Amino acid sequence: MLSARSLFQEILGDDESFRLFCSIAASGEAQGGWENGRIAALLPESQRALAPKVARHGADEDKHGRLFHALLRKRGLEPVEVPEDTDYTMLLEGLGIGLAHEKLRREERLTEHDVLAYLAHSRITEERAASQMALLTKHFGDDPDIGRAVKMISADEDNHLAYCHEELLRLARAGHACTIHRLLRESVRVEMRAYRDVSLAVMARMGRILGWPKAKYGALALGIHAVYVYERLLGWRRLVALTMPERRDAMGGGPAAPSAPEFA
């Protein structure tokens, strides 16, 4: 019987599938680190108070990328090139969600609308990241090889999600509620489709590496499509909801925290 635990055990237990898994994760985190670093530098004067929090977000993402690389080194593996169809971050950008890299490479200040778009996009993607890391922590938090890294990344993702909720609620109270609501709805529709497509692409590649029979991949693909249908019909409401987090000021108001030692 297929389960999340057995599926992850199979992927993490094989060097080639583990190599692809960590390479995809490290690439996404590194992209997120760069994006947040650029956003922190380009924030408009009206939102400069956000800069330390956005910078810390970027520093966390960079740290996560290094942790995934450390996990590879621990097993004597080198990262592989990430296939385009598994690149969640770039797929979202291509679909017009978030702030384009072309914009972030320029030395022009962002607008307040850009800040709203960034936070709305982050609220959706951080929900996804926090859920995935919570699942990994549930099943592998005590694993001697990856448990410590998984728990650290999961705690950071929870902080990122809390920060997005709090800042969006602050901006909604400042008069941007309608825009935030629209941006969240636009982002979630695209993100759900992108997540489905990337999940199918990743599982197809894992299946080829691990020699899965067609029936097994078919069952996994059916499950991915079922999740997508559920989210389209009902689950999207949870993904766009905003609630004040129990932990306030999760990203702090000071400068970005120094990176943790590289361990795995």
C-alpha cells in the first residue's frame, strides 16, 4: 500500500533519487534566497521597515539550500542539473506569479503593489513549503541522517508563513484589503496548477530512476490529480485565508540572523 512515509523512504533510500530530490530542493531554496535578498534591497521607502525581515527570509532560504547540499555531501553525492519541468519557482514566474527576475535585476525601487504581490505570493508558497516540511518532520524528524536538517528547515518555514500572515493583515488594515484578496486568489489558482505539474514531473522522473511499474506511477499520478481537484473545489479557501499567527513578529525586527553552521 502506498503511503507518504513509504514513498519518501524509497526516494531517500536510493542515491540517485535522493540526489535529484536534494538538487531540486536546493535549487528552489537558492532562488528564493536571491529573490528575497533583491526584494529587501529594492523595497520602496514606505515599506523599508520590512527590509530586515525580508533579508532574514532570504538568509534562511540560502541556509536551506546549503543544508540540502550538505546532505548530498554527507552521502558523497554531487548535485545534478534541475530539469526545467521540475523547477517550481521558475514555472510560477513563467505563469506571471510573484516578481519577475527581470524586474529584480534592475536597480529600480519596487512599488507598494509589488510588495503586496510578493507577500501574497509568499503566503501561498510558504503554506506549501510549511506543509511539506511538516510531513517530512513527522516521518523523518528522528532520522539520524536527515532529521536535524528537516526540523530546522520546518521551523523556519513556519516562521516565514507566520510573517506573511502578519504583514498581509497589517497592510489590509492600512487599506489594501481588496487588492490583497484579489492577489491571493490569482496566486492560488496558478500555484495549484504549477504544484500539480511539478509533482507529476518529479514523480515521473523518480519512477524512471527507481523502476516503478506503470501501475504504481499511475496510482501516484491519480492521487496528485485528486489533490488538485480537491484544492480547486475546496482547499483553496484555506490557502488564501489570513489569520493572525500565534507567534507574532516571527522574523524579528533586527538584522538577518547569521547562517547556522552547515551540518546535516
